[in-house]
Amino acid sequence: MDPFVVLVLCLSCLLLLSLWRQSSARGKLPPGPTPLPIIGNILQVDVKDISKSLSNFSKVYGPVFTVYFGQKPVVVLHGYEAVKEALIDMGEEFSGRGILAVAERANKGHGIVSSNGKTWKDIRRFSLMTLRNFGMGKRSIEDRVQEEARCLVEELRKTKSSPCDPTFILSCAPCNVICSIIFQNRFDYKDQNFLNLLERLNENVRILSSTWLQVCDNFPPLIDYLPGTHNTLLKNIAYTKSYVLEKVKEHQESLDINNPRDYIDCFLIKMEQEKHNQHSGFTIENLVCSVSDLFGAGTETTSTTVRYGLLLLLKYPEVTAKVQEEIGRVVGRHRSPCMQDRSRMPYTDAVVHEIQRYINLLPTNLPHAVTCDIKFRNYYIPKGTTIFTSLSSVLHDEKEFPNPKVFDPGHFLDESGNFKKSDYFMPFSAGKRICLGESLARMELFLFLTTILQNFNLKSLVDPKDLDTTPVANGFASVPPSYQICFNPV
């Protein structure tokens, strides 16, 4: 038979199989745009801004709908009610981790972020307990954050009011806080190993949010067979894991089971306790991936939020002036801000919340998956189905936050100027998979920003009105544009 005819027959069979699988699944899942064979709805989705495309779909199909990324169906939950119902009211059923193709290649289901089932529950519970034992949410870690905030201020003074890109300086502070928990020690801001790790972390966030990575996640074979930035991402992850593994080996040589120094020591002790349990998730692979997860998440999310926050404060000097007035009135100039101050600083607290709401750091959240066959709002969702929970639709809800696209601290203030909580404030997600370090991140954001504004006036190189705060990438994360800033000592 002619090879060309064979090729046509094979492609036709693949096409028919794809059509059959998609039509079979569509009969059970929530409604959504009609997918094309093999490529699904990819031509109807703006991969530069997936969140915006999902918002447009919700106007047609409602708060629960299905979109095909390649041949993979993804059920999207849009709006506060649907997201809350899934992540909080049915938290157990929606607690699975959906597959991110590149993350799967890198971590193979290990660690805190990528794992599932009993392994995930055991490691998450252990990690939360260990972080708390080392001070997360307590006064001891607050002292550590305050100390790092003072180090950050000293580093910013060295710029001598010259224009600078604050990306790496701002990454150092939260990174050192998490390093003190997982590695026991902090790094000097000029340490080359430290800077190499930070550079790779920062690059990875940009790559993860790029158009190409959205395409790769939709069509996983591209990762294995084509060149591209996904290879840089995988190399960067491998570099970080190699560094962590060296640290683990050092800890194994000096381990004292009666005196654990940090997270790695505690994990090694747990491994020893469970060495006869063949089904234990406490393995070297999970240790390396868990430390890498904590290192990355504990650094980039906070530093990106602070960096984006300073850009917004440059853009709106009247907001900055009000925050500095409140800092001067409540804290003064001769001591460091502390968490007790927050209750007496409603405007500053509102600004920190509004920064997180406005920047919408993880627009579609990390993907979830259902852990069993479920019925959700009269739709049948099979076990393992990937779930996207649109945090954009919650953080930018027009009823809860009038003019949600406008940066306005008033979104978190009542008529008397008191701080106003909102159930819609979900930048850390919600439910069983809520960010492990939420309390630490909240503390860092408040203390880093207030300490910076206590010590410096911020100056833009251009007219504040001309500053563009639109994210340069809006895939996995909202990445702020690069900018120059002058830190003028008060």
C-alpha cells in the first residue's frame, strides 16, 4: 500500500478517535465551547491572557463550564460562589492536584506542590507542623522577618538614591527568611550561589507565564521533542534541586536526631522513623522536591508582590503619602514596625490587601483535580478531571469591589476608615490546598513594605501618570513590567 495512503488512514483514525473521545466526555461534563479535534479550544483561548478568555466564556456558559486544552478537558469554576463551593464546601473532593506538564516532567509527582493522595496529605501535614515549630505565625519568626527587613533597608541604602531595578534586592529578603527555616542560615546579599539561585527562580516565573509554556502544557509531547524555553526551565529546576541535594548530604553528615536545626533535619529524622514503611512518602526524592517547593514559593510570590506593590506606590504617590503618614504616627522613626502595629494602621493594611487583590498574582490558581467521581451543580465530573478555579473572577468581582480594575485601597475600608475584611480576598487560594506559608507571607508583605516606606521616599524616573502597571505576562503568574526606582532616605 502507498505510504501516503497509510499516513492518511492513520491520521483519519486518530481524528475519528479524538472526535469520539471528546464527544463521549462532553456528554457528561459541564457545557462549553465546541472543541476541535486534537487541538481542542486552543484557537479560542488567548494564551497570553487565559484568565480573560475564561471570563469571556463564563458570560456565555455560566460559572461552571468545560474548555479543552488539547484533548484534555478542564472544568472551569468562575465566580466566588462556584470557587467557594468547590474549594471550601467540597474541599476534600477538589483537593487533588491537576497535572502541569512541565512540572510533571521536573518533579514526577514528588514534593508538596505536585503530589497527590496520602503522600501529599502526609507531607503537607508534616511541613505545616515543622514550619510552625520553627516559628511560622509566632513571635520568633516575626523577629527574623524584622531582622531581614533591616538588612534589606541597609542594602537599599547602598544604592545611594541612584536608579535601580529592585528585582533581585527584593528577592533576597523573603528568600533569606525561608532559607533560615529550611537551611538554618541566611545568605549574604552578594553571595554568588544565592544570586544564581534567585536568577533562576526569577527566570522560571517569566518562562512559566510565557505563551510558549501555555502551549507546551496543552500539548505535552512538545516538551520532549522540540527546543524552546521549557528546556531552560527544566535546567533551572534541576540546578536548584542539585543545590538542595548537596545541602541534604551536608545535613546527613552532621545530623543530631535529638537537636534538629531546620526543616531538612526534621525530614531526615522522619525518614529514619519510617524506613520500614514501604509506602512512606518520606523519601529523598520528596525531601528534595519539598525543599525546592518551599524555597521557590517562599521567595518568588512574596518578592513579586512587593516589587509590584512598589510600582503601584510609585504610580499613586498620594497613596504612598497616606501610608507614610500613618507609619509616622503609629510607629515613628526610632523602632521597627511590628505586627501589633497592623491593627492600628487600617489604611496601610488596606493598601497591602489592595496590592494583592489588584495584581491578581495567580489568575487561574494552580490546577486542582477531583479526587473521585462527583456531582457538582447537577453536572457529572469524573475522578481525575483537571479543575481551574478562577481567582481573577473572585478578586476582581464587580459587586464586591466596585471598579475592580482600579487600584483603590478603599476596597478594604469602611465608611469610618476602619479596615474591612472580605471573604472574596483569596490571593492564597482557599480550602485544603491553600498556600502553606500564608501567615508568613502576610507578615512579610506588611513588615517589608512598611519598613521600606518608613526609611525611604520612592522616586520614579518618569511622571507617575506615565508608569504602566500592566503585567508583561499573564499566564501562570502576573509578572510586573521592569522599572527603575530611586530609594531616597527619609
